[in-house]
Amino acid sequence: MSSLSKQNSIVADMSLAPGGHLKIDWVRQHMPVLNRVREQFEAEQPFKGLKVSITLHLEAKTAYLAKVVQAGGAEVTITGSNPLSTQDDVCAALVEDGITVFAKYNPTPEEFKALNIKALESKPDLIIDDGGDFATLLHSERPDLMVNIRGGAEETTTGIIRLKALQKQGVLKFPMVAVNDAYCKHLFDNRYGTGQSAWDGIIRTTNLMVAGKTVVVVGYGWCGKGVAMRAKGLGANVVVTEVDAIKAVEAHMDGFHVMPMLEAAKLGDFFITVTGNRYVIRGEHYDVMKDGAIMCNAGHFDVEVNKPELAERAAERRIVRKNIEEYQLKDGRKLYLLADGRLVNLGAADGHPAEIMDMTFALQALSLKYVNDSYREIGVKVENVPYELDEQVARYKLESMGLGIDRLTPEQVAYLDSWNLND
């Protein structure tokens, strides 16, 4: 254990570390792509002498990413990106492994913000951000802490929206790689990861049947596609609501019912929000929902379900099971909100499967190396993940599964490069 990391860290209980080590060791065995990146980093030491600060959902898979970055020579500091997804045993294990941790499960909003700021007070050279939380703090409240930042990588759709807003306003101060927009991220993590883990959280928490129920999926981006696909596989009748006409047509052609939210609100047994936007379920929807309707969110922030308007309509509130709050309305109907409207897949479960995060976190690690190697050439902007890195991760994944693919012959390459079909 690094005495410095232990001395500087703020965690709930160091005695929990053995359980955290077991969790991290379990995911390590199921993350072959990230293991391969670790071997590369151990040999090349791309972050030697640099400080890296990370904010992500602080559970075992994230912990292993932090250890891979550390293996590349970095001095790593980490905090949690969501109050309910932090696992205290994992935090303690990371401290024993020499990583400085500022995180604990379910802090107050004031504590949560303070812990995020503590993670930036090392004045890092590189950051890994989630939801744009670090970037927002640095640009709005603590610009003094960004003096050394070369750049970083962003995990989520929400974060990229915030970063592009900063860029559009001309106030972004350093380059950020949009990891969420990489093919391997949105095709696999957002679709298969969110699709499985959101339902993991719902089913673990409610212990209720899905088959035969009506599930309303609010938003049909990559996350919404995954949630809807898994709901269909569980036997649900699936309704999709959208504001984008193209996505709505796609949902219809994928076999789902499409309608406005006010109509869907009357039908749903389960409601899952995956939009990244504010108050997509709100007062007029609560007024027509069925007694016993269950709501949850799989977007980054707890703003998609309008909690203030739900509370205003409630005559009584109580916790009926862990992560389930019952709102008894004044007319006697009962509506239920899971995980306080925060990310249900992390607040009420363990997040995406290790095999999925293997690809995403390999992209994070390689993107961090890319921005460190190229930040001067990139300039101050939101940068896409280079296709070569995306494909490299996919090839590593194929190899880990024992799968092979064809390569173009020289003749095929020449044909594709030619405009003259007689060449």
C-alpha cells in the first residue's frame, strides 16, 4: 500500500478492502482487451511522471481501468461520478493499491461536489470525465486547477453535449476525446451494456415479472434501442416515445409502438428514460399514469424524471424496498421511482457487464494515450476517437473470443480505390 495514497484518500472504511480486491480480480479475468492494453502500457510507460484524475462510476470495472492507467506510469486520483454507484469496498482496495481515492457511497450533494474538487486538486495533466462533471467544475468554479491539463477523454453522451456547448461558446480550454461517440462505445456499450444492465437493476430491485407488461422506453438512441430490445426479449409490450422523427420511424420499423408521451403514460407498467434531457416524464404524465406504475432512469443525471413535480402530487412518501420509493398521490394512486431517479443500472445493480466495459475502458485508456501524445496537434476542441483505435479494440476483442475475419486482397483494395470499373 502507498502510505501517501492512504494518507490523502477519503473513503468510508478501509477494512472493506479484501472484498474490493475480490471484485476487481473477478472483472480483470473477464476483461482480456484491457489486459492487453495493460501489457502495452507496462512496456511503454506512456504516462510516466504524469498525474491523471478520473471520475467514473466507481465500481470494480472502473477500478481496473484506474489500475491500467497506473500501470502506464501515472499517479492516479479517482472519484465517483454518481453518489449511488460508488462501492466502498472497491474504493478501499484501490487505496491499498496505491491510488488516491476521494469517494464514498451516498454522500450528501455538498460532500459529493467536495470529493470531486478534491480529485482535481492534484492539478492533473490528464482527465477521464463522466457527464462533463470535471470539465464543468474546472471551467466554472476552479479554473486554477486546470493549469497543467493537456486534455482528456469523455465517457458519456451527456458529457459530450456539455463539452460541445463549451466549444460552441468559445470557452473550452483543452482538448477532449469523445469516447462515447466511438463505434465500439455506442454500438456495444450503449446498446448491449445499457440494455442488459438497466434491466438487471429493475429486476433485482422490484423482483417483478416483465413478460406481458407494457414497457415505455423514453428515447430511442443507442441506449434506448438496447433497453427496448431487451424488454422485447423479456416478453414485454414495448412503446417508444421520441422527439426525433427519424428515430421514431426506426423504432416503428423495429416493431415497437410509437406514440407521444402523454398517450404512453396511460399505458405503461414500467417507464425507462434514456434521453439525456430534462423532465421527459413530468406532471401531466403522472396525472394519467396507472396505479402501480414504476419509473426509472438510465440517463446520466437524475433530471429526466421530474422529482419535484412528483413530490408535489404526493400525499405520502415511503421507501418500500431498497431503491424503491412509493409516492401515494392525493387521489390514492401509487407511483414508484427506482434508485431516486438516478442511473438504475448502477444505483440498483453493478452496471454494464465486464465484457462490455472491457471494450469501452480499453478505448478510454487508448484515447487518454492518444490525447497525451497529440494534444498540441489536436488543438482545443472535442475530438473524435481515431478509427484506428476503434478498430484496434474490436480486433483485440475478436482475438480474445477466438474469432477471425477476412482481409481485403490487394486486388480488392485496388478495386475499391478506383473509379474505373475496367481497372
